[in-house]
Amino acid sequence: MQVIQLLGPENITVIRNLLELSVDKDVLLYVPRGCEALENNAVNLTLLRRWADNLTLHLGLVIEDRGTQVLAKAAGLLVLPSIKAGQQVNLHALDLRRRRSRGLPTRPTPSLLFRHPDQDADEPVLRRLLGRGGALVLASAAFLMLAAGVILFVLPSATVTLQPVSEPVQASMEILGVSGLSEVNYGLGQVPARVVSVERETFDTIETTNRRDVPDGHAEGTVVFANRTSIPITVTKGTVVRTSFGENVRFFTVADAWVPGELYATARVGILAAEPGPGGNVPQLTINVVEGELAAQVDVLNDSRTSGGTVRRVSTVDGLDKVNLRAKLSKRMQEEAYNELTAALDRGEFIPSESLVISILHEEFDHKVDDITGELGLTMRVNVSGLAVSGADGEDLLLRLLEQRSKPGYYLLTDSASFERGEVISATAEEALFRMSGRAASAPMIETQAVSSAIAGQSVESAKEYLRNRFALRTEPEIQLSGSLLQSLPWWAQRIRVQSTAG
């Protein structure tokens, strides 16, 4: 496979000559950005495809300019992403597939001098052509064509590779990503962006922070009932007795009590506070009221204090717990949604975190404020959106700036370019302003045709000496000869191919 690297200033005739001089049927043509003959030129690209077909070459193109890539594909040319990728593929197989898919005509083949005997219509013409004089002319022409072909392929050829000293170029600029923009605005420094979104629903919990004491144990004790009549009385289980001072504390009897039928006869029975907590712990002689029908028949009094009413500390839901849980879950869902959005981005896109917008669609807590619980739960459904900015277009924008900052007479070595995205200055749901910097190397432009003419016919050492004195080179000039018996460069400059590469 032969690789032909254009420098940019070559016209379409020079490119055709390079194809005609190709010594291999598989040819990879490198078209740099700014190529005058081919960039955004559909006519010349179509001519290039026809010439390659006529020369029966399997031609593949590596094109830097994206617009030219589209035009080349439309013209029926085979476009490859890089020289390295092109060297690893079968150009012959890809060319056959391209011709079939594009419906291109079959390759032209040399026409025959003699037709088949069945083609009688041209027989008189052929007879006149094949007369004695005609036969001599045809034989001479065939000999000359054969001699020209032999000379063409026997003549020596040379490939000269130069590595000129490159200079660094760097630039930095603020770039604005704009939602809905369809293409790069080089004048305003704007690149396309689009709004992306995802909807998620999840559940999370948080420990409640409020603590308070709540009644726990019921107070217990005994009371003495005294008969106010001479009739036996049965005080049934569950009879209510209470205090008569402050907030009345009520108690229930825990068993039946039989009071003898004598005036002031007594009976003792156990009691239990109606409400839990320390409020049921009352002093002696304070439980003195009987509720209900027995109030007129018996008196009651506790001759000892009641005890056992306790409290316990519990956790309850506070309003601040809800605020904290909502914030915690919102942050978690925003991070998860951001990861999901970035995983689905196109190549070169990025989402500034500052552009994220979270909208709560639904939320439901599993407890209310003041509920006794050690854990509060929340189910939330949200929509998270962000601005996806085309970083690749930002690199193209910066590459254009690097080209503008190259010295006159220099061209940018795009393969050496590297970019770094800086901080996001500001971002909204529709726009994002960020900084990007880049650096690359630029090399001097070399007029290859002038160089070929200058070193034609020279010895290898003389040519190298001329090139060292003429150009600032990083390495020794490399000259490869083919078919030269005298170890000198061809006298015909068109047989000398000069290429410039970055070191």
C-alpha cells in the first residue's frame, strides 16, 4: 500500500500526476485541512474518483475537513478515519463494496484492437486499417506504447521525507454552548448544545432527631372503702375513684371488694391509674372521691401513696427531619440521574453540573410530624434535566483559532493538537459558558514541486546537503531510491516525491 500525503498547496493536476506515478494499486491519499484543490470542491472530488477508476487504483482518502468528508462520500470515494486505520484495512475489498453499494459502473478495461468475427458491420473498416501501411502504423504505435511503459517503470523514482522544525502554538478562549444551535458559530464562539433529561423514582430514610418523654408505666396502690350504711355493699371491679384536687387523677379498682353491712365497716382493694405516667403517683389521703352510684353508699381513701407511674424517652418526627430527608434524597437522585445522563451522551459531549435542574414530581412521607418512630421514610419521583454541550465542536472552534495564530508560511499539524476543558464560568438550563485551551505544533510549508526540481539529478549526499542548508530540519533528510542504478535522484522531477512530516 502506498501512502501519498498532500501538503495543501497542490493543484488538481499535481494530485493526478501523483496518482499516475503510484507504484502500488492500493493508494491512501492524505488530504490536510486547507487543501486548495479538494477542500469543499465536489467537482474535483468527482474527477479524482474517475481518475482513480481509470488508473484501476483502489483509492482511500483520509480527510481532515469534515465538510469535505461528506462531499467525498457523496462523490463515491472511500473515506477512512486515519492513515493508521487505512493501512490496516483491505482497500481492494472496501473499494469493491463501495462500487456495488453506490451502483458505480465497472472499471474501464483496454479496448481490443480486433473485434469478434461476428461483428461484421465494422469489417470493411478493419480491413482498410489492417492494410500493409495500417499494420505498420499499428505495430509502430504498439512498440512505442510498450517502450513508453517500460521507460516509465524502469525510470528511477525517489521519495524524500523531511521533518521540519515545528513551533508550538497555544490558545485559550471562552466558549458558549447554546441550546438549539445547529452548527458552530465561529464568529461568536458558540457551539451547539441540547437539553437532556431523565425521570427517576426511589425511596430513602433518615433517623428522626426529636426526643421527648412519654408516659409509660401505670401507677398502682390500694384504697379503703368505708360503708356509710348498714347494708352489705359489693364494690365491683372497675369502679372509678379519683383525687379531688388540681387535675383529677382517676383510678380503677382491680378486683371486687365486699364491704360488711355495718356502719363504717371497711374493705381494702387494689387500684390502677387510668393513664400511664408519673401523674398517677399521688400522695396518701388524696384519693377521696367515688364516681357513680356507689358515691352515696361508701367513702374511699388511700392510706398510702401510689407509685409505679413512669415515663420513657422516644424518638418522634420533627419538621426539620422532613426538610433534611428531602434534601438528602434530592441530592442522591441528582447524582444518580447525572451519571445516567452522562452515560448516554454522544461522543465529545459533556454536561456542566451547574446546568442540572431537578423537579420534584411526587413525594410521600411514611410518617407525620410528632409520630413516634426512630426512622422517617420518603418516596420521591423527580425529573432531572441538564445541558449537553458538544465538546468536539469546541475543539474544532479552538483548532480554527490555533490555525489563525500560526506564523505566516506555517501550517498547523492537527495530529499534534491536544485540548483541555477548563472551569465552567456560568451555566443555566439553556446556556453554558466554559473555558477551553489547546496547544499544537505548526511546521513551515514546503513547496514540494520546487524542492523536486531543485534536487533532480543530484546525488543523494548532494541532495541532503542542499536540503540541510535550505530548511531547518529536526532530523537528517531521508531519501529512498527505487530503480536507480547510479544511486542518484531521477532527472525527471515528477519522479521525485517530497513529503513533510511532523517529528
